[in-house]
Amino acid sequence: MAPGALVDQPIEAITAGKFSNSEAPTSIFPDGIRTSGQHPPLYDVLKPYESFPKEISGPTVWSKETYQNDPDLWTHRFTAEEIAELGDAADKFLSSGTPLTGISQSNFPLPNLSKSLATLRDDILNGKGFILFKGFPVSEWGMEKSAVGYMGLGTYLGYFLSQNGRGHVLGHVKDVGDDPTQIDKVRIYRTTARQFFHTDDGDVVGLLCAHRAAEGGESDLASFHHIWNVLQRDHPDVAETLTKPIWYFDRKGEVSDGQDPWTRQPIAYLENGGKGRVYVKWDPYYVRSLTRFSDKGLVPPLSAEQVHALETLEKTALETSLHMILEVGDIQFVSNAHLLHARTEYKDFPPPAPRRHLLRLWLSTPETEGGWALPMPDSKEKKRGGVQVNNTPPRAPLDAE
């Protein structure tokens, strides 16, 4: 697939009428809710560096030493009863004929597992920020039933978001042959390249491992609140640079009509109300890929101050991160509000062995339902964030495309 193919879209998606995201036509969006998409922040509510805490405390602050020797603190192995409940709900959903994009809590009941998922959701949003489920029967169930069970599980943690210009609400982290050096066009999850520490455009990201790589492709997580404390102690100049709205983020062509091809924002924010917590939004690939605009004078190039800040942020995240390997049947859910995550470069097994394959969810947890109070115009919308190009309908393909 050509690098620009992610922004291809059907004609009816472009010409559909305008409407509020919460009142989207069910002929296009099965649940009547449209992903709000990428937005610049509300500049008038952004707080200056002087308003940020010098030190953060609480369960959101941790380093690798906190968890690396006690995986029981961050691992939940599915019980036979939980798998049976998931499997029964998946079978009933499949027999209903409802499209996968229409799955919800109402048509995927989990009367018992939902209780523990509520506790886990709170820990993802307000605690350490991650959980690793083990024992999901992806090999036994096959791709379709696994996708249903996985997405059904996800409905208890948040609302599905479109992840790219084609409306994928079920994403596939898999090498499709795109050139990772073409960072102004290519999304790195579609390559074997290393992913540096970053956040995604959703409140929570989920990854289900269907096939492992031959080498690499391992996962690293880091608490941004711990990183913030280290920066405030050792590199306060970097901490201050992260709070300035001087960072331009590339949208890589996944842009709706009338929108700028970039956004300008800080990396570290304070909540707009709520609990006043420090929030992070970051991806180095998206700030390094703007030379086609900076060369024309449309956006400023990265300054020496910014390059130093992004390099220091990456180094600090790597030094403090928790390393883990996702096995087949593992599901990782990670907060994008106060965690950074990364992936090592990988190498696939030679054909005909399957390539490394993770099924990805981006989930929204709106401010009105316990999510963070973001300084964004869509903070209270059910499907805040994500990538939405015009009125492209949601899709849930069962493989990368």
C-alpha cells in the first residue's frame, strides 16, 4: 500500500452533511457518535510553567524498580470463568449479525467480569496507569471471535476511537512494507522500526498480541509523573520547555477539509480544572517530520532548546521505564494521560510464518465519565481525540490493510 493510502476515503464520507459529534447519523456511525479528532488546545486556559508542581506524589509516580520484580502487581491472568463469560458474549454478538463497529456494553454483557474491569479502569486512569491481561485465547478463537471479545472487553474501559484517516477503530500493528524513513507520510506502527517514547491520540491504548516477532518488538512503559520529578530536579529548563505551546505536531495528511496540516501545542499540560494533574501529549516522530513545512517558512524549525528537551525526555524515559514482553494472548492497556510507551525495533520470522501482529484499540474516557479534564475543546465529548478525516465511517478490519 502506498504511504498516502491511509487518507483515502469513500466519496460518501466526504460529502456527508455536517453535524455535532454526539448526534452523528447512524447510517454512517452505528452508535451515533463520531470521533472528534485532533484539535489544538484551548490556548487561553493553558497554564504557565510557574503553575506546575515542583514534585508530584501518589500512585501515578513510579519507576521500573517499583514493579519490575513483582509482575503480580500489574498482571491479571484471565480465569476460566472469565474466558467463558467473554466467549459466551462474543458468540451471542456474532450470532446477532451486528457489525463489529456497533459493539457496546449493551450488546456485550459481562455481568461478572465488568466488576473487576471497573476497578482496573480506575487504576488505569488514576493509578499506575497500566494493566497486562494474560491468557486471552486468540489462537483458539481465531481472528473474528478474538476481535469481538477484545473489543467487547474494551467497551468497559472506554469508547472506541478512529485511529487513522480510514476510520479504523480496530487497528493492526503490523509491518505492511511502508518505509519508516518517510516519517512525514508513514505511521510507524505499520513498520518494524523502533517507536520512541510517545502517547497516542486517545485516553487509553490497548494492544492484543496475536503473533510475536522473531526478535525484538518489546514494550517499555514509563510514568511521566516520575519523569517530571526527575526533570524538575535535574533539568528544570527542559521541564519548562515542555510546558510551552511552541511544539508543532504533524498530522501526516490525515486532515479534514479546512484544517491546518499541523497543530501547535505544549507537551506537558495542567488539567483544565479536575484534579489539576500534569498531562502529557507527545510523539517525537510527529515533531521531527515537519521539515517540508519548516523549509518553506510555514512553521519554525526545531530550536536547539527543543532538540535538547526531546532528547532529554527520551533518555529519562528509557532510564526509568518498565520493560515487558508481550506473549501471544497478552492484552496491554495503557493510559496516554500520564504514561509514555515505546517499542523496540523488531524482526519477523521468515515466510510463511505469520508476521508480528498486535490488535490495537484507542479508547476515550471523557471528562464527564471520570476521565481527565483536558484543556481541549472536546474534553467532555464521549469520543474525544483520535483521528477523524471528514465524515469517514468507522471500520473494524480483521487484518492490516
